[in-house]
Amino acid sequence: MSLNLSPAGAAVLAQAPAGAWTGHDTRLLAAALAGIGVVVVLISWVKLHPFLSLALGAATLGVVAGMPFTDLVDTFTGGLGDTVGDVGLLVALGAMLGKLLTDTGGAEQIVETVLARTTRRSLPWAMVFIAALLGLPMFFEVGVVLLVPVVVMVAARSEQPMLRIGIPALAGLSILHGLVPPHPGPLAAVDALGVDMGVTLALGVLVAIPTAIVGGPLFGSFIAKRVELPPASALLGKAPEREESGRRPGFALSVAMLLLPVVLMLCKSVADLWLTEGTALYSVLDTVGTPVVALMLTVLIAMCTLGPRAGLGRTELSGIAGGALPSIAGIILIVGAGGGFKETLVESGVNKMITDVAAGAHFSPLLLAWLIAVGIRVATGSATVATISAAGMVAPLIAGMDPVQGALVALAVGSGSLFFSHLNDAGFWLVKEYFGMSVGQTLKTWSALETILSVVSFAVIWLLHLVL
């Protein structure tokens, strides 16, 4: 990974003795703190949109670091364009796949099939499984809206506490949102750090399984006895309305569409590890496993298979795919602005300074990535902003790393981005309202769950770091 510094920054760094702290380093540290401080203040206090906040934060960072204004503008727009080109298309395709599954009834078919084969005792485990499956292509907020009616219905029919059913569902959704592509945060981390998508995806799923178990059924059963909520039957009127389903695709086909992009991306990693580059099989697997190709193929196959099973024509399917795009425009802009912020960190020399300090202090890139993401998450409330910012700051530390270790750093960033959702996070209020909880109850349940997911996932990541 190369570091492209501004001419002024490169000249100063070239003159500095290796390992010596200089006045320029102090200026770069002040620039980094000022840039992040502006982002935090604008998002948390001024309530400015994260896209504008990141843009102004990057401008502040560049000005304090002494970058020429023309270089600053070119750097930010270049980073934004590169990131949108790499990540934006994946986010759009993932949104299309999620909407196809929802609007054709495939997601509902998965839910009903799993619940029909579940006993009362195993319901919390089934909810983790359902949320994990549906969470693969869907954004967290979409998954919450889709699953709330299911949670309320299951809790009411089984006469079980809402939290015993709801916490596992939220755990399954949230951990995938933080760790597993094609969610925006993990995609942005993979892009910023330049790590292998397939390896990150495989390790992300491996980390997510034990984490979801601890944060889901185990914590759900614990907290349900200590936080009393109204019976689920009292919340039936609050659950979002779902249209009655007519024709729907089958369970096997729906699950296959969820898992197909994962399998294709893993095929690319297998080819890189086991096949000789240049052979016909390697070329095929390398092409279809490229994330953009894998998701594009899946969306096209889903339109050709899910659509007819649901009785939808080409015009309706085109409308469904197009209808997924307006809601993610803001997410793509935020991710793009994060790429511009990251590029400003690189060009100003801040990344080089952080690398030198961390190397001199023998600070673990894993721990540094997690701590930075935790701090930004708690301050801004945005998991995506925390992921993008932290990944940009630790990117130089993984240069030359083993692919597995680099992927673990990307997962550590995502793990930190989940820490302690509270009043400045839109997800906090979404959960509060749908589950009919007070602010205090939401802090004891949802905020505690997010903290557990972050800490447990990081512990698993650290264990993998030691053994792999």
C-alpha cells in the first residue's frame, strides 16, 4: 500500500530524522484531532447531515495540516469518487437484492418456514437464524421493520416476553450489519484497508456466530427476566403493517438467493489460495467471485427466478429494483464522503504519522482499530461513520500484512463501530419505538446488547488473531 503525501508534507517528512517527533508531527496530530472533532460536533450537536459533516471535517483537517486548498479539493473529490465507484455499486446491488426478496415474498417465506419447524424452547435460536439470513443483503433499518411484525406475532402466540424473542432478532441483524459485507460499513472497511473481500466475509461469519449466540438467546433470556415490558399482544397495533402474500417463491430458492453472493465471493478466495493463476477454472472463479459480479449475477438470477414464482412481470420487477435506490442515496453519499476523509488523512501525512507512532509504541493495529471505532461510534452515533473514519486512520498499519490478519483488522473496525448505541443513534430510537420501551429500558436492553456484541466479537477476533 503506497502513501501519497502532498509535496509539502513529503518534503518535511523527508527531512525529519527517523523516529524523531517533529513540529510537523504535532501539527498533523492537531489536524487529525480537529478534523474528527468537527465531524463529531457537527453530527452530534449541530445535527448536520453526516455527508456534509465529513466534508467539512476533511476540509478542517487539510487546512490545519497545511495542504494547499486546490490539493485539498482534488484529494477529497478523488477519494469520494473512488469510494463510490468501488463501494456504491455494491451497496446499490445489495439493496436491490434485499428489496426483491422482500417484495416477492421470499423473505416472508423464509420466516414462516423456519417458525413452522420451531418449538417454543428453541424460538430465540430460530429468531437469530432468521435475522441472520435476512440480514445478509438488507440494511439494519430495513431488517428491523421487516422483523418487528414477526417478533410481535411470535411473542404473542407463544406468550413469551417480547425481549426473549426480540433481542435475538436484533442481535442477528446488528452483528451482520457491523461485520459482514455487503453492508455499507464492512464494504467501506474492506475498500479503505485494501483487504480480501472473501476472506473478510468468511471470517466475519465465523466471528458473528458465537457473538450472536451470546448477545442473542443468552442475553435475551437474561434481560427478559429483569426488564418487564407490556405483553406482546398490546403491541400488535404498533407493528408495521405487512401486505397479505399471494404467490411466493419457495424456501429453498429464497435461501439460495441469499447465500449465492456469499458462495461466489468465497469461490474467488478459494481460487486465490488453491488454484494456479492463469488457468481456465481460476479465471472463471476469479471473475464470478469479484464482489460486483457476484452481486450483479445474483440480482439478475433473483429477478429471473423469484419474480415468476411471485407472479411478477418484467415491468414490476424493474420497478422493485429501481425502488430500492432512493432510500440508499444518502448512505452512498456518506460512504463516499468517508472515502474523501480517508484520502485527506493519507495525502496530508496524518496516516504516516499515526503509523510511525503506533510502530514506535508497538501498539497492536487490532486494538487501535477497535478503540478508534469505539470512540467515534459513541461520539457520533453512526456505525458507518465510525467504520469509515477508523479504517482510514489505521490503513497504513496493515501494509504487508498477511491477508487473514488484514481482514481481522477490518473486522476489528466493524466490531468497534457497534459499541454502545445511545441517544445520538437513529437505531436507538427505532428500537425504542417499535418495542414500546422507555429510554431507560432501551439503554438497559438495546444499548447493552450493542456493547456485548462489540466486546464479544472483538474477543473472538483477538483469539483468531492469536491462532491463525
